[in-house]
Amino acid sequence: MDALPPLMKGVVLTGHGGPEKLVWREDLPVPQPKPGEALIRVHAAGMNNTDINTRLGWYAEEVSGATGEDVEVTEAAAGGWAGALPFPLVQGGDLCGTVVALGEGVDEGWLGKRVTAPLVMPRPTAENPFGMECIGSERDGAFAQFCALPVSDLYDVGASPLSDIEIAAIPCAFGTAAALLKRAGVAAGKRVLITGASGGVGMAAVQLAHLQGAHVTGLTSASKAEAVRAAGASEILLREETPPRDAFDCVADVVGGAGFGALIDALRPGGTYAVSGAIAGPIVQMDLRKIYLKDLNLAGSTYQPAEVFAGLIDLVNSGRLRPLVSKTYPLQQIHSAQDDFQSKRFPGKLVLIPPQEVSE
């Protein structure tokens, strides 16, 4: 391997707020891998709702509006997934790259491997079996030329026919979707309604549920209906339509907001509602009688068991998954990329490309 440069280029989040809080830098120290870690040269980094939510501080409890809306939180607010964030922070939880250096105690066989990692790295304990650490939140992520991660969280994707860009679209969207479908009880023959079906997580959920043999209905806009059908949806419901009552075994929701009540109505007795996002707003109204009189199950989903992501990597390496990437951007254009992301004009994923040249 070539000698590593002392400095790298990347984007740092300097605090909660608007796009101006994302600052392009060309003098960031290259991370030094600690014992058990590997240094990854980042080839591509996917972009997600959580990047914008984290920038805004949307995870703070005092925030009640939809994602992407301007909010006011203090710099010390619990605006990250697990509380206050360590600013300055390199965001970016999706990555594909090559291992270029190793920390103490790491097998040299990792050098040169093409790898990815889950956004949500499981850290279960006896006290908290759902403990986790998130890339780009509790630790620096992939919106830079290099990223250091524990080897125990890396997955070899060298055998995959997917491009680096496509693999960088997998971790957050497909990891979230796989865990969400598991919590929703999706299986072959089940009828599942998936909200936000044209977005990164929603479209991933459509693909995965279809692969599992479920009958998939995607809730989306008319302009993106064909893309959702192509991903595996048997039926389409438009956003302005009310889902039919008592029609679904499972609901996989990433939207929340005012449509929540209709999703509960759409479940058959004994059905399961699972949620892993609230892009239309986290505060909802619920008639508890509909929950207990229909014996419904409600489940939240953030934690991703290691076996869930390992199963995804098997699909990635076998070529059975192919995410839709609508557009790529140089990392320097992160402001434009986030504007496009928030416009919801593009189905699937948007991916950022860090500079591939390094300074000596």
C-alpha cells in the first residue's frame, strides 16, 4: 500500500442548523485506526434522511415537525440518535471503500479488501440488548476521503457485481428496511403496505419484501409509481388515497404524520404496524380502541441485529439486490445534493463521491 497522506478532504458538520453548518475542508487529519480498526479509503458515500435530520437536530425531543423543516435547537441538544453530538463531526453513514491501513491486532488479510459497513453498528449489552453506535453520528463517517471503523463491523463485498456507487446505496436504506420488515413480521404470502415507497428505505423495503415472497403494496406519488412497481410492488396506492380497511397483514411505515390513523385502519385483526421513520412528523393521533379491539401489534425499529445485515451482504454479493441510484455528486456539492434530496424529485438514492486524488 502507498504511504498515507497526513491530511484529507471532506465535509464537517460544525453544529445544528442549515446547510451553512456543512463546511468543506481540505485540511482534515486522516484518521489513525485504533486497535481493532481499519482505515478505509472512501470511494462512494450514500446520502440519507438521517444526515439532514442530524444536521438540523431533528432528533431532539422538543422538535415535533416533519423532517427537513427548519428547527431551533441548542448546540448541546440531544439532536443525534443517541443524544448530543461531538462537533465538529464528519457525517455519512453509507460507504463503500477499500481498506488501506490497519490498527493493532487486525489480520493483514483485510488490506486491499473492498468493504462496506452497517450504518447502525450493534453494541448489545446485558443492560441494553438494543445498544448501538451509528456511523456519522456517534463517530465520524464517510463524508471524507478516509474513514476508520472497527473491523468487526466490516463486510467484504469484493465478490459483488454491484459498483462502488451501488454498494454505497445499500447500508442505511436496505439495513433499515430489512430490520423494519423483520419487526413487521413480513413473510411469504403476507400482504404488506409500505409507505414512502419511492424513497431510499421505502424502495429497499419493496425490493426485500418482494424477494421474501410477500404481496407488496407501495404508497407513493403518481410520478414515481412505475419506479416502485419496477422494484417489486404488485399494487400502488397514491398518497392522496386512503388505504382500504382491514386489507393488510403488515404495515412498514417510514412516514408517520397525519396518515398514521389510516394505516392502523388498514391492518387486519392481529396485524402488525412497524415504524422506522417519521418524515411527515413524529406526533400522531391514535385511537387505542382500534389497537386493542383488533389485537394489533406495534413495533419500533432502529436496532439492526448483525445477522440481518449479514443476510443483506449475502444478497449483495450474489447480485440479487440492485438499488436505484438516481444521481451522483462530487462531495464538494453536498449542499446541492441535499437540496435535491429534500425536493423529493428523485426516487431511490443519491450518492456523494469524495475526491479520489490525495495530497502527499
